[in-house]
Amino acid sequence: MSDRLTGLIVLVVALAFFASATQLEMPFFSDPLGPKVFPMLISGVAIISATFLITKPDKEPEWPTLSTFYKLLFATLILILYAYLLKPLGFLIPTALNASALSYQIKPDIKLSLITGLCLSLILFFIFRYGLGLGLYAFPKWLIG
Amino acid sequence: MELFANLALGFSVALGPSTLFLAIVGCIIGTMVGALPGLGPSNGVAILIPLAFSLGLDATEALVLMTAVYYGAMYGGRISSILLNIPGDEPAMMTTLDGYPMAKQGRAGDALVLSGVASFFGAFLATIGLMLLAPILARVAFLFGPAEYFALYLLAFCTLGGIGSNNQAKAAISVCIGLGIAMIGVDNSTGLTRFTGGNMHLFDGVDFLVAIVGLFAVSEIFIFIESHGKDSSIGVKLEKVTIPIKHILNTRWTMLRSSFIGFFAGVLPGAGASLGSFLAYMFEKSSSSDKSQFGKGDPRGIAAPEAGNNAAAGGALVPMLTLGVPGSGTTAVLLALLMTLNITPGPLLFTERPEVVWGLIASLLIANIVLLILNVPMVKIFSRLLEVPASILLPGVTMISFVGIYSLSGSYFDLLLMIGFGVLGYFLRKLSIPTVPVILGILLGGHMEVSLRRAMVLSDGNWTYLFSSSIAISLWVAAFVGFIAPLFLRQFLKKPKAPNGTN
């Protein structure tokens, strides 16, 4: 079932890719092949492979349980949040929070994960800022002026 | 005696204080990366590349540092295989078969020293092989035109997909994902933007480092969170490091044979270290008269895969440096490093930038000796790393990946893209669709299209030009065989079941 679904998704994406390739404008001066043909070849191969996958799927993989799945979803969300917060809030606070949250995912012990997050954030900041000389800010710019 | 002149040049570069220092630092970091469970050569090197850029190193220095990390990780991978029965990375898997049983018998020290010596043997011989074979192959590569390069890229995708996956359709899909992503951005020959959906961030295309760190490192985070709690293997404590001279002497021919097998498996484009260690182990097992001890801690079963996978790691550098086609996941990552440093691998690299190539080779010879010292007398220090709890290791690795990618461009968009690749990598791995061809597709897609288009310009649109030389025809045949043959061989070459605690 998973393989069939994957095949179907690949098929749809490949068709969209193909359609998008045909829409590309041929420039006036172009090589014999132009910008369309290679992408069309790729989508052709993808369409054939996807058809194979739909007709001959492998054994069903072992998917995580619903609770693990929520955990993974949560991990993804905090990573996305981290990506947005890293610049405006400076390095230390988002990193400490994110590292704590990830640590908590693996070992559900609030005190331990908070300590882990805080230490990691401080140690990594010193390595990156002073060891490697990266232009990171410890705190939000508006706070320190 | 061009070779000696080249080597002299190489050593003059490699023995410079900063290069030597970087080689040693790379060895130490690499061994640590290899020893930490769940961090293998490819994701370890991937995470460190952006940070290496921030140091402002020149091309040779950066290459020496990262290749030393790569070699080091290949050495270090055996530590967790032997002590925890968890391979640090796929190539180290075969070492668990005999290494862990030997460690359980209270001979963990013996197993670590023997495998360390075997690693040295394999890696050293492979570096010499690289030294001898690479210049020859570089000369052959001068004969390659666009049609031959197109066929060569195809060969790399076919063998990598054919061998690395259990399902040809999945391998092909994986390659297509990579090639499709490579098409995103401005088309260099016409200046047209393709497949960007109007998003400004995508005009320059997808940065392959973002894709690599996402697919290798971030997806590892998800797999780790999912599998945690299921690991039931009991670690073996390393009490005392002893040197099993008898075993080392007895396995000398095993090491030699395995190094040869591993080296040539590594040279094949797309095959890489996992195949090297697998073939070396299987060959040793099937050629020995007494098979009863294999799987129960036979010293030959430890020496063979370790010599094999380290030799393959060296062999994989040959096609990467001479043709620009990597032989494994990690060399794909090193190719990404070269491309970011604006070095085009290929025959011209050997004639125009000999200091880069020979400096690298000389540094690898030195690095091997450093690694032998780190991995035999000092193995106990590194084995302590196994005690780092996952709840500290995983957040640490995540933060390092994020900061590395953030330091490249300082944009949140790259971070989001990296998370996206991480999620993609997680699903691909769950569906047993190999991820290395995706990386290779992103790296080589542009080149592959350019060679096809150049070939068509030369022939004025005549497709038979692709099959017009004997080199091109043999590459097409090899590609076809490489993709199809594993279908039939798979019945005979059943991979031994992965030990518990791995995926």
C-alpha cells in the first residue's frame, strides 16, 4: 500500500514536472536540444519507474505507531520554529529551548533536558563564535542595541 | 620517475605546518565521528563541511581536513560495531558479525586492535593504489568527450542504484528525484529559470550542501527519535587493550586479499565501501577451509571487512578525483566540497592543480599513520565516547547541522529547505528508497544535462552520436549490466541479516 501510494505521488509529480517542462519558452538562440528535453527525459524515467512501483509494490514497511508519529511531527515543528527564530532572537535562547525539547523527546526528564539544552547552547556558542569566528549573536539585536 | 617528483611535491605541501595540523585534527574528529553511534562518515562529513568553510581554508587545506575526517570515520566506525553491535554506518556492518561475538568472549581489546591494524592495512594499500591508478585513469579521461561523460554519469547512477537498492524501480525514482531537483534554477546556457515556481530563493537552484545535510543528518534525527527505546543490545565494556600479535600475523594474507577486493569495489563508480566490506567478508568465508568459526568471533571475519571497507574508501577517491564521479555516499559529499571550493575534479585537476591532488595523497599517507596511533594505543579514549547518552548527542548534532547551514547563507529559507529534505529523507528511508542517488543526482544533474546538450551541439541533434565511440558503447553496456545484473545476482548474494539495533 505504501509503495503504491508512493508510486502514485511520484507519478503525479513527474507528470506535473513534464507539463511544466513543455511550457518552458524556447529561446530564440538555442542549442539543438534546448532547456526542455533533459527534464522531459527525467520525468519519462520517473513515470516508468512509478508505474512499476504501483504494479509491483514491495512488502509494507514498518511504520511508527501513532504516538511516535506525533513525536516526530512535534520534532519537525520545533525545528521549523527554530529556523524562524534563530535570526530574530539570537543564538542562545532558541538553541537552548530547541535542544531541550529534542533531548526531552529522547529521555523524558524535564530537569535533565533543560540542563542539557542550556549547556549545549552555551558550549556551542563559544565554539562557533570564538573558535570558528561565525557571526552569531548571543541575544536579540534589539536587546543589546 | 614522475611519480616520485609528484610525491615530493605532495609531501612538501602535506608537511607544511598548517596542513599537517589539519590532517591530525581531521583524524581525531573523524575517529570521534565514526565512533559515535548513528553518526557515520557521510553525515559526519556533511555536517562539518559548512563549518570548514567558515574557517576560511584554501582548497588543499579544506580537502585535506575533510578527507582526513572521512578516513578517520571509516576507522572509528568499527568501535561501536565491536563494542555495541551497532555499526556507526553501513560499511561497518559486516564487522559486527565477528567483532561483537569476539568482544562478548572478553576479547574486546583484541578485536579492536586487530580491526585497527586491518583498517590501516586496507587504507594504506588503497592510498598507494590511488597514487598509482589515479594518474593513469586521469590520462584515459582526457579521451572523454561529452558523449562519453553522459554515458559515464549514467553508469554511475545505474551501478549505484542497482547495487545500493533491492528494487530497481525505487533506485530509478531516487535518481530522478535528484536529477529533477538539479534542474531547479537558472538554466546556464539559455538564462531561463526553470521549475522555481517564481520563488526568488530558488533562482540559484538548491544548494547541494543543504540537501546533503537534510537527507543524511536531519533524517537521522527522525530515525533516531523513532527507534529510540527499541535498541536492546547490551554493550561490552572495554577492559584492557591487548595486542593479539598471533592473530595479526595469521590474518596477513586475509588483509592483503581483502584490501585488493575492497579497493576495486571502491573504484567502481557507485559501488563504494559497503560493497567492499561485504565482498571481502564473503570471499574470505567462502575461500577458507574451516568456516565453522565465522560469525563466532573468527579473527579473519574481523580483519577482512575492515581491510575491505577502508580500502574501498580509498578506492572510491579514484573515480571522484579523476572523473568527477563519486564511488560512494561519502565521496559524493566530498565532491560537493570540491564543487563548492570551485575545483572541478577530472583529468585537468591533475595537470593544472597537482599540488591539490598530490598534497591530498601525501596527507592521506600521513593521516593513516596518525590514525593507526589513534586507533590502536589510544582506542580506549575513543571508546569512552560510546557512553555519551543519546539525549545529549542528538540535540548536539542537530544544532551543529543547523548552525553549519545557517553560516552558509544566513537565511532561514535554507534551514526550512534542509528540514524539508530531512522529512523527505525519513520517508525515503522508511520506504527503502536509497538516498545516496538523490544526492548524486543533485550533484551531477547539471553536468549530465550539459554533456548531453554539448553532444547534441557537436552532432547537430543526431542521437546516434551518443554511441559513436568504443568508450561510450562500453560505458552504456556497463551501465545496462550494472543496473540489471543485481536483479539476478541478488538470489545468490543474500546479504546476511542486519544485527538487531540497526535499520
